[in-house]
Amino acid sequence: MATPNTETTDTPVGTTPSQTVGPFFALPGGILWEDGPEVVGDGAPGAIVVHGRVLDGNGNPVPDAIVETWQADSQGRFDHFDDSRGTSTSFRGFGRCGTDVEGRYWIRTVKPGTLPTPDGATEAPHINVTVLARGLLNRVVTRIYFPDEQEANAADPVLSTVDADRRGTLIATAEDGGYQLDIRLQGDDETLFFAV
């Protein structure tokens, strides 16, 4: 009969490795809804479509990611109780889109206005973006800036702190009726993500 090992060791036992959960995004009752990508309706004045692809470190599409956006309206006002200036009733400010098999996402919105900062400066028009995807232990957060706002971009207190060679990962490309920006989760052209 074998005797149990009663020896003890002072070597600490490591923590259980982290792992991702899901993705459960597309399941019924998941976190997507039918008009999630529509921050404004199709016929809204000034409506644009911001779109792109979510790509992994090898440049392959991520087919089951979620792209969430939060932004001000065209006057730089948020649809939020902390912003007493109020927004248009047709603007909700928040969008959510799941990626398709090619990693594509899209959001119908309006180009945001400049935002006041607490110290009296302004932030350039931008869209705040969160990405959730398989393989990520935490969400990643970035911004989309606009190429036709060069002066505002140069003075933006956030964008101006980004190394010049990385700013391009945050600035969309203008297209007819909107803008395009791919989000690269890793690799040579990895999108700049912010620690929040």
C-alpha cells in the first residue's frame, strides 16, 4: 500500500492562468441589437458611415469582435446627463457593431464637433472606440480622429502626446459619405490603444 506524500515545499504555487470568456456576442440575448450600429438614422442630416476591419497580429480578420463607439454630436455635446447642454433627440451617441466574417464593422453617425476641456482648451473631433474580442483579457480602447481636422488634431491634448509615427493609426481615411479606419490588435501597424 502506497503512503501519501506528506512532504511540504516552500515553493509557491502559481496563480491559475487567465483565459478569455466567450465569445457569446451573437447568441440570442447577447450584447448586440439590431440597430446597434445606427447612432443616427439613415436620413439624419450630416449622417456619415465610419467603417473598417478588425485585424489580428497576422493581418487576418477577427470575425467575432465587437466595436463600441461613444461620441459627441456635431455641436460637441454628449447625450448624457452630465452634459447639461443637451443633444438632438435623434442622436444617442453610443453605437455597437459586431464584426462579420471578414472582420468588418460599421457605424452610422455624424461627425462630432470639438469638445471643451476643463482647462479651457478643446479636443479635436473624435470618436471613442472600445473593442472586445476573443483572445483579449480586457477591452482595448482607442480613438478615431478625422483627416480634415489637421489644425484641431495638432492642438488636441491627447493626440499631441502620441508619437508622430503612431498617430496615423488613429486618423481615418476620408471616403465618399464617410471615413474608414482599420483596427489592428497587434503587429507592425498595431492601433494605438490607451490605458484607461
